[in-house]
Amino acid sequence: MKLLEYQAKEVLASLGIAIPPGKVAPTPDEAAEAFETLGPIAVKAQVPVGGRGKAGGIKLARSAEEARKAAEQIIGMDIKGFKVPLVYCEAALDIAREIYLGFTVDRDARANILMLSGKGGIEIEQVAEESPGAIARLYPNPWRGPLDFELTQLVYDAGLGDLARPLVALIKKLYRAIPEYDALTAEINPLVVTANGDVVAGDAKLEIDDNAAWRHKDLEAKYGSVIEGDPYEVEAKKRSLTYVSLDGDIGIIGNGAGLCMGTLDLVQRAGGKPANFCDIGGGAKAEVVENALAVILMNPRVKGVVINVFGGITRGDEVAKGVVTARDNLKMKLPLVVRMSGTREEEGRKILRENGIEPGASGWEAAKKIVELTSVGAPVTGTATTGAA
Amino acid sequence: MSILLDRSTRVLVQGITGREGGFHTEQMQELGTNVVGGTSPGKGGATHLGVPVFNTVADAVKATGANATGIFVPAPFAPDAIMEAAAAGITLIVCITEGIPIQDMIRVKDFLRGYPEARLIGANCPGLITPGQAKIGIIPQRITSPGPVGLVSRSGTLTYEVASALSAAGMGQSTIVGIGGDPVLGLTFRDVVELFEKDPATTHLVLIGEIGGSDEEQAAELLARGSRLKAVAFISGRTAPEGKRMGHAGAIISGNRGTAKSKEEAFRHAGVAVAETTDEVVGMLT
């Protein structure tokens, strides 16, 4: 789960990290009210994705009227596929220095990596590319966390020795997001040193491991519903499906992430555009297939669906019966191509054919077939290969 | 011959009395795997599927001489199960369980540094099979056949797809290893390729990779130094859209590695043929 900035800041504050005073504003009026209590504010779009500043999602307001106007412009705006549900109004900071502080999982090292740099701000990736030495790094022991002397070294390596004492204390607090919240990434960029010498979190990014959601039900309950994601993804989550929306028009269902991703590749190679990624996992039970089809058919752009099931132990006849039942229950009229293999695959293919669904011989054949059936000018119903009931 | 696993391997099943553990133990036995026992805390002393059940892995190792294990316990308990197996002296640990929190796996990986003899496969993987001899995990034996092709893969179902196509074309497999798709896992592509390189029965190699991380690039670097294996690689996810990134931390450490393009280029540079679809793999191997 990727938290919004204000949510991440609430978590940081609970760990003892200083954050600027701020107020969540779901409406322009509330943004104007925030100005009355906070004075000059930054009005910031709340979306779980980077690059909102460059997209026009952050505006400075020096009056209540400006705050209202900024919020009017930002709320409802689309930033990289996310509709902005609300703004966060935060007291403007008198910035003296900007520092980068973050940790993430380094896949190659199979470890967490802590990073600190005196060259914070939005150009940090460029800094990483051009002068990697400007970013100090530490791999803390995952059982005991970083020790004081290790953090002191990190701070001096980053050239921030004059701030050693406050930074060591602050990094220890941030690190607690790992054992306490199963954070995969936590980033404060910029970490601001104000003109008064205070060290406060200017921005905050926090991603919590979905695999550990059972340990953090409180977070999910508090923040899970605020993020307005893609409506199909929201529905898929309710039905416990692994689903990602894409911008094409061919629905994709596969069992196993690799096979599903491979099916996307095949459809694209055949000249089609996938509308989604949907992994139904092992087993391919009728109920799961129906759930997946139901979500995919919610999307009016979808012109056809391809199902790719490789059954090792899964029985082909059961998969086929499940697909037919799901299609009939949903009264699906769009072209449907099913590729399946596994034990009793011949019986399965026979069931599909008897019900007017042409089985694809391989993933590639199925991909070509669905692209052909959904392309302009193709007969939509009436052929043996369509799923017309 | 084969790598990691053969008929003589003495296999334990952690979670043998569970539904998944029980079902797959029977499949493993059907192939002829030497399953010597299982564990299920509180059920020690019982017999299940014809083998003794123990409360702990240490007890099981003492009584049976087990040297390998398959883990089929739920995600909240799997990290401890892996460490228990390593501490008991098991040298091949195969964890099928999916959904283990990443921070738990990072701690497990650190723990395993104290047990250099222990090799972990997975988690979140289909396991491994030496066709005609033995398997630990869930790879269906009916799609495999004995032969000279080593197969290593990050994806479960794509492994089945390719194994099935190889078998249909009369190209059997020495050992098939599904290393799993999690970001923090046990054996890497590179580790498994090194083992195949040393196995005289393996003459061909198929690598099925995925976008993300740079395990494929590292295996390619190894193969580029010279290999006796005729190899084909396939990378899935070449058309996957870029993830919606939130912070900069990921980009700072990985740069432009991890894309399908970077992986395919690394393999081509190493003299490994790159298939565009899994259907092409068999043809390119001959």
C-alpha cells in the first residue's frame, strides 16, 4: 500500500519525526480555512505517485482566496492516472538546506539500503547518475537495525557532519518504519533544514508491504479507502483478484503472474492492446473465473477477452465448465478465446467447442485469434470462435 | 545425473498434515521421491501418508537423516520454518509458500549467512524436479521427461509451458528449478546456472526470466565468460507498462537495469539466443 503524503507524515510524526503544521482539505472552502490558521501555505495534491509538482499539483497560496483557487484547480485533477481526492495544506517553510533521506529494498543485495545526501530535492536521480559519490549508503543489519556509529559514519560520508547529532536521531526514528510498519520504501525528500535550524520533513513517501497487511490492519482501515484508484482495480481488490488496468481493449485472464505477463506480450505481438493484467492464480475455479470476467466486462472499452490457463494438476474439463458457466451467468456477448491445457484437456476442449467457444491451440494461437476477432471489420457474432451465447 | 536433487535425496515435508502439504507429498511419492518424514508441531509420533510425523525439524533430522525439505506452511510461519530447517542441518530448503512479507525474508537471508551449506529455493516458487527421479514442490511430473536440458525459471506457469513443449519435442530435462518471483529470494539464476555448468548430464540450458531486479543480467555476465551449454533465454513482461513510481529510492539504486531490454541485451551479449515467445524456445535450442 502506497500512502498519501499526509498519511505518510502522520506515520512519521507517530515515530517522533518533526513535520510542518498542515491540514487536509477535501474542498476549496476547507483550503481557504486552512490559510486562516496556518498563514502562507503550500496546497499539495494527494496522489500515491511521484512527479505531482511537475504536473502542476503543488501551488503556493499567500491569501485565503489563493488557497481556495489553488484547491479548486487541483482537486479532481488527473495525475498519472490518479484522480486527486483532496489537497494537503501545509505551512510554507523557510528553507535553508535540502537533504535527501530514504531507504528501500535493494533486490540485488537482498537487503534494506539507507541513503543520505546533502543534495536533496527533485533532481536527486540526476545526482545519483552524475555523482553517485554524493549519496552515502548503509546496509543495516536487519535483526538489530543500524547502530549509532554506523549512522554517524553515514552522516559524515554524506558531508553532513555539522548535523550529525540531529540526523543520527532522525534516521533511527525513520528506520523504525521497517520493524513497526513493514515499510518497503520510506523517503523524506526534501528533508528541510529551516532558517531557524530546525530539521523537518518537507515531503514524505511511504510504501507498506501488502504481504504484511495482516500485521497492520489498523493502517489499512485508516487509510485504505482514501486513495481513489482506478475503479476496476478497486472492484478487483474487493473480489481478491490480482488485477492491473492497462489502456487497451482486449481483456486478459491467466493463471500465474508469469503466464499472464507472457499473454500480454503475445497479444501485443499479435497487434492487439491489452486492457488489463489479471492473474487468477492456481486452480482456475469457476467462481474465480467469473469474478475476473465480471471485472473485465465492467470496462466499456473491452472488445473481447482471452483466457490462458496452463493447468498442471488443474483439470481441463473443470476449467472449461467454469468458463462456460461464467460466460452464461454474465450473459457475455463479446468474443472469447480460451487457451487451456492440463489433465483432461481434450475433454475440456470438447466442452468449450460444444458451447461455441473455440479453444486456442497455444498461447500464441489464442492471442492471434482474439486480435483477429476484435479488430475493426471482424464478425462479432455468429462464428464458431465467438462467445455469443 | 542432475543438480540439487535425485532419487537418493532424503526429503522432509514441513506442513505434511496440511491440505496442500499432504496433496503434494502424495504427488512427490508417486514420482518415487524418497520422502522420509514430515513435521507438524503437536502431531509428532503419528504416521501420515506412510511416513513418520515429527514435532520439529531437528527431531526429524535425527531420526531420518533427512537432508532436504519442502515447506508448505502458511506465510506467517514460513520464515521460521526456513530458519528451523537450516539450523537443523538441512542443506536443500524449498519454500513453496507465497505471500511472505519482504522484511521477513530479508531477515531470513541474513540468518542463512550463518549456514553456508544450506541452499534455499524460493519462496513463492514451484520448487524443483529431476524428471524420472524426484521432486520437491508442485511442478507436475506429467509434463516433464528425463533428458539433457537444464531449465531455470522465475515463473511457475511459464516453466510448465516450456517444460511441456520440450517434452513434446522429445527434449527431456536434467533438472527443472523454479527459483520464484519474489524480490528477495534464495538461489538466483546465476547460482543455478553455475550448478548446471558443472553437471555433465546437462548440455542445454533454458532461462525464463522476468522484468525487475538484475538477476538475469548477473547470470548473463557469468555465461559471457564462456559456457559449454547451448542456451536460450526468454524474458516475460517485455510489454508491461512501467510501474507507477512513487519515490526516487528505487531508481537511485537500480538505474536502467531490470528492464526486459537490458536483460535481453545482456543475454545476447553473452551469446545466448533470446526467444520472443515461449513457443520459439524449443526451435532455438536445437
